[in-house]
Amino acid sequence: MKLLLVCVLLLGVLGVTVFRAFDTALTVRAYTVETGKVSAPVRLVLLTDLHSCDYGEGQRELLDLVEAQSPDAVLLGGDIVDDDERLPIENALTAARVLAERHPTYYVTGNHEFWTGDVDGVRARLSACGVTLLAGECAELEIRGQKVQVCGVDDPSAGEAEWHSQLDRVTQAVEGDAFSILLTHRPERVEDYEGRGFDLALAGHAHGGQWRLPGIVNGLLAPDQGLFPKYAGGRYDLGETTLIISRGLARESTRVPRIFNPPEVVVIDLMPCRDGGRESVN
């Protein structure tokens, strides 16, 4: 009898572990950034790597979760559209249209938008949804009397020379009195982001390393980083710039299932410094 109970218990634990490992239900991952450049809270939502995936009729699962966060702005960090014809662009456009109707929404390209072979068409359709496209430009948000500067660059698939030119342009446009954000698709190019004066850099692309062992392995494999990527997902200190990497929203678009790596909506709260000091992230 004792052996039977032990076996039942072990099977139960195994079942729960397997369920959790392959669970692809949306989750919210929250970060807090303290800064002397805001005097009242500002909430941002970062969405990356949707890959035209299906989140229910009218994308309600995703849109309802975003709306529940009450963001002041939504940032789309690339690969919102996929180049696989089995994944309809309408899924991405539906989400973008509703988000832009409700919130200021900004977008940069990822590699998959270029891989469609019609990146200009993708840009045009997203722009028609009311999304603000950023490709070497900065936009200024005023939220409760506070300035937040959102700057964005295309994916390097635009060409290395063009990518560096865009990065230089947004660097020159940084305003010191505004909280400045660099929206980019690629997380691994940290050496290019350091020392440019941005308070916050936001990226995706790595899909959280696809497979994770929380607390042990942050990610197994990521594009452009290979095995055990350093920048799979989470927050990283780049000197005066904090880098936050989303693990993304890709589900049915991935050839390999996500393990202990659920798709995520990233929430970033900009908060006034409690001690008047330098920015910090929790």
C-alpha cells in the first residue's frame, strides 16, 4: 500500500511538472525602473515576437491581458508579423489595430518582417492600423506632464550600414531631461547600445532561449547567440542603460515547443526615485 501511494504521489508530481513545463498560457512579467526623470508613475507594456500567432477570437486573450495592465503606452519590439504563410498577418493586424485605438503604440521591425519579402507592405498595413513606426526616429510622449522619449531602429536585416546609421540618429536625438527608451529587436548587440545615453533599452528576438530550467538555465538556444545565450530574457545592466528583454509571444510559430518558458506580456513601471538617486531596476 505504501509503495502504491508513493507511486501515485510521484506520478502526480511528474504530471504537474510536465503540465507546467509545456504550459503556454500567457503570463505577465513585471519590472520596476526607478528614475529621477519622472515625478509620477508611468506604465509601459512591451510586446515582442507575436509572429502572427492566434490568441483567440479577435486576439481577445492577448488584448484583454494588455488592457488589464492599464498601460500609458504599448511598445511593439519586432517580429509582430511572421513570414510563414500558415500564420495569417490578420492576427497581427487585429492586435495592432485595437492596441493603437486604445493606447499610443510604437513599432520597430524584426527580422521576420524583412523575411516576408514585403517589409514596406507590412509597415504600411501596420501604419494604417494607427501604429507609429520608428526607424531611426524618436517620438515624444507626454504622460501626466512628464516627457518620455521613445526611439526605435529597424532590425539589422535592413542592412548593417543602415542599422548603424539609424542608431546614430536616435542617439543624437536623445534629450537629457526626458526619460529615453531605445526600442530594438536584437538583444545581443549590447556593445552597440552601451554609452549612448538611453535610460532603458527594450528588445526581444531570443524567445527566452526556448527551453529553460528556472534558476538554473535561463535559456538553451537563441537565434544569433547559439547555445546557452547570455541575453535570453530578463533584465541586464549596461552601465547607465538598463536592458530588458522580453521572452516574446510566439507559440504555434515555433518549431520546438517552449519548455518552462511561457509567452509573456512585459510590464515596465517607471517610478520616481525614492531617494533621489540614480535609476535602479527591480
